[in-house]
Amino acid sequence: MTFKYSVTLPVSGGDKLRRFREWAGEHVPALSYSLPVQTVGKTQAVTIELRSLVDRKQLLEAFSKSARI
């Protein structure tokens, strides 16, 4: 699977990747994405890789409509 597109979302605090997976499972369950293996605790964002521009648009729309991760 090739993930050509990406989006960087503001996510602060600990357990960013776990919290993103939980959020994505609830808000965009059919979305195919790839996350980094780990993130630095002090970062304020996480970059998600996506397969298409449609997936990117879907993720951004869901993110803008929901409470933050």
C-alpha cells in the first residue's frame, strides 16, 4: 500500500498515536492511514500519511467537525 499524501494535525499531550487511532476509529473508521512508529513527547503535532487526496479531505473534514484529539 502506498501512502503518497500527508496531513499534519495539532495534537498535544501524551499518547498522541493511541489517541489518534481511537479518534479515527470513531470518526473515520474506513480510512486507510499510516502513522509514524513513535513521536517525541514535546511535539505539538502528528503527521498522518494517507493514500489519496479524497482520504485527506475526508480526514480534514472530520477533524474540523469534531472535538480535538
